[in-house]
Amino acid sequence: MKNSRLRRGAEETMRCVWLADTLLANHIVIKIIKEEGLMLVTITGKRNEEILATTSRRIAEVFEKRHADVLRDIEELGCSDDFRKRNFALSEYKATGNNKSYKEYIITRDGFSILAMGYTGEKAMRFKEAYIVAFNEMEAELKRIYTERQQWEIERAKGVMIRHILTDTIKMKIADSPNKRFVYPNYTKMIYKAIFGKTLKELQEEYGVKPKETIRDYITAEQLKEIESMEMLVSSLINIGMGYDEIKTFINEKCVMKLAA
């Protein structure tokens, strides 16, 4: 009985040592891949239709295989045509140093899983696990992007209503004059300068805003929310009879106090 317990204890110790060694080895593989800047998995596809994918070239690089061999492995997979169409998209790339086009495949998570089944050995197993980690990390990133995008769309819709409030306030509260049509643009520029510390033109150049686009298409949901708050404040200050210069001083002081807080 005592020998049996000792044997089980020794086996458990050996199992724990093996598990620790395996985890350490996998951690090292993943760490090396990250340090070398290899993006195992990327987010690709049209807006709101993005998928997680890797490429046949990246798989060849990570699994230390010839790209031609990986292409052959893909093309010889015994999967259905429907599965192949959904998970292995034929693409092309240009090699550095020449202008020739070469084929490659863009591969989904399911496609990678099927392909990687055929790669065996201790090193291949570690690379498979590194890929699983990469897919999981990018899946979390894609969820974050979708959440942020949804919030951005909400703030963008709110912003339209708030701008209507500001323009209506200007129409009702500011006396008619030849320069009245410049009031809203001037307040908008003032708000951008207060929030970002840059002129509208500087922001447009920084974000690469194209003609007929607006800077609001390029900034985050949080920044949109900040602009909305400032526009509501400007509407309120106009309503109580404050003029442009008074509002500008008030807002600048408010921003200084916020930075100092």
C-alpha cells in the first residue's frame, strides 16, 4: 500500500514536471514569435464582415516549411468544395525585389485547423498552440473593435441631433447679419481647438481627411462624446446671452481646469 502511494506520488510529480516543461516551452515559442514581430493572425475583410485569417506564406514561415509544400498540402486536402471555398481564398502577392505575382491562400481559423492536423511532431504541436493563442487574442480584439464601432455609431447619431440643437440655437438667439452663416463653423473650430489643441485644418491633415469627408468620421467614440458635450455647453451659453468671445474664454478656462485636475 505504501509503495503504491509512493509510486502514484512519483508519477504525479513527473506529470507536473512534464506539464510545467511543456507550458514553459510553449510560452517560449509564443514569446519568440511575438518578439520577432510575426503576426500569425490578422483581421481581414470588408467593414462589419471581418474575419480572422492567416496566410499560407505565414504558415510556411512559422512551421519552417517551403511555401510550395504548404500550397500543395492545401490543394491536396480531402475537404469538400464548399469547405474549401469558405476557408481557403486564393490570393496573390508580389515578392520583394521583383514585380512578379505569386499565389498564396488566405486561410480562416477552420481552414487552419484542418490543414494543421497533418503537421506532426513536438515543434509542430508548439506552433499549433501558438496559433491557437493568436487566434484567441485576435478574436478578443475583433470583439473589442465591433463594440467600439457600435458605440461610435451611437455617438455619431447623437452628434447629428446635438448639431441640430446648436444650429437651431444660433438661428433663434443670434441676430441676423452677413456673417451669421460663419457662426456655426467658428464655434466648431473653437471646440476642436479646445479639445484637441489643434486647428481643424491641422486635424484634417493629421488624419488624412479627404474632400467631402468630416473629421468626425476619423475620431473615436469617446472623442465624439467630448465634442457633443462641448456643443451642448455652447448651446446653453448662447441661450443665456453670452457672446462668442465670452464663450471662447469660458471654454478655454474650462479646458485648462480639466487638464489641471
